Amino acid sequence: MADTWLRAAYVDYRRRLYGDRAAFGFAFTGASAPTFSIATTRHGMGLECETEVLDDAVVVSTVLEGRTEVSADRTVITPTAGVPFLMPPGRPWRIQWEHLTGEAVRIDRVVLERAAAALGADDGPLCFTGSTPSSPDRATYLRATVAHVRDEVLGNAEIAAHPLALAEAARSLAVATLMTIPNSAVASLPDAAAPRRPHVEPAVVRRAVEFMDANAHREVDICQVADAARISVRGLQSAFRRHRDQTPLEYLRHVRLDQAHRDLLAADPAGSQTVAAIAARWGFTHPGRFSVDYRRAYGHSPRYTLKG
């Protein structure tokens, strides 16, 4: 049973158990979305295994209790409890653990590649150049993002029912992973202080704006926006920085905030709709952050708008 769960969740493997079989126990709890999952595994006894290659996703793990060692080629990771680490991507793993409790986040590679493009990274394959966080602050940031998605998105049926909320959660996990674990995408990010021209917006910006205005209700990534604008992702990012002092996806977030504002205005104050549900409909999964952004934009809380 334990093998069945782990193989379905991650990758096929060959294993050997050792230790006191009377102490064996297994629990696997978590939740999944179309492009990511978060799960906690509790496994008694000791285990040694060799895995197949996981090509279409990456796994970020955190040891909560117990001891583990992961190796791939010449890379050997002996993680510190509570500190996330990247399972070596694109290679088979050799894993040994004893009485492990650990949390694992699985993210589809395509989500990471889209997030890298949205950050403004160079075109080309995404390659991780390290397995552990670049700093303690980054590790804390990644753990906080995982906790938010686990508890406030996947753990809230009202929010998890909205596709845009799940897409935003996947994007948040991908960005946190990229900003925490060293990789080629973040290393290639352009200088944020590039010069800007306050001239008439070029056609590529107008086309991108029109596309995002028309498709804000759908899951939209930076590559789709660039295709609609008929320009490269890097060119689109540069054009928005010069002419709008923001990124394309920051503009899309503002459009969705305005749509949430309109839905709050149109909602029946005596009805069953909640601020959280309306926010999630437009991809806002963090109630506190949504409230701050909303108050900054409209001068009062979303609850005040809903109650009329």
C-alpha cells in the first residue's frame, strides 16, 4: 500500500526496508491540484531505494522528523530538519531514510518554466544549479508560501473550487521555488533599472493589454500574452517596464482586482457570497493581501463594499 501511494504521487522506485518490522507504520496525507501537490509522509522503519528519472516535475522536500540522505551522481544532500531542499531534477535518486516525517511539494516543470518567463528570465532551458536555499530568509519565504497554499488554498474548499485560485497558487509555489533554490532563470534576470520612455505606448503593449482585458477570467501565462502581442516574452517585459513601469502580470492582477471590485459591488449584501469566494474567483488566494491591495486601490475594505 505504501509503495502504491508513493509511486503514484512521485516516481517509480526499487526499495529495501530494514529495521524492526513491528515498528513499521505509514501515513500519507495531502492534497493535489492539476499542476502541483503538497503531501506529508510518515514512514516507520528504515528505507533504501533507487528511483526512476522524474522528467516532467520537480520535488521540493522538507524533513520534519527523522534522518534522510539523497544522492544523485556526485550530489549528496543531507538535509537539515525544517529547511526545504530540491530533489535533484532530471536524474535518478538514491534515497535512505529512517523513521521519516517529511513534506514534499511536487510542481509540474511547465509551471516553473512559465514562472521563469514571467519573471523576465532569458529564453532557454530552466536548469537548477543548487539544491538548497540561497539564504535562510529565502528558505523561510518558501516554507511560508507552501504553508499558505497548503492551509489557505488547498485546505479551504471554497477557495480551492476556483481554477484561477489554483493557478495563482501554482504560480506562487513556482516563483518561491525559483527565488529560493539557485537556478539559471533567476541568474539571468535583467536589470530592473532599465530606462523607461514616457512616450505613446507601442502597438505590442496595446495588443497585450487588450488580450489581458479580454481574458482576465481565464488562466493566462506570460507566453500567451506575448503571442497575442506578437513579440517575444523578453521584448514584452521590456516594453511594459519602459511604458507602464510594471510587468504584464502585474497589470493582469490589477485587471482582476477591478473585476473583483465589480463583483463585490454587484453582490447581494444579504446573499451567501463571501469576500473570500469572490476574491478566489479572480485568483486572489490570500485574504489579508487581497484586503490590503483592495483598500489601497479603493480606499476601504472589500467587506465594506460587499455590505453596501
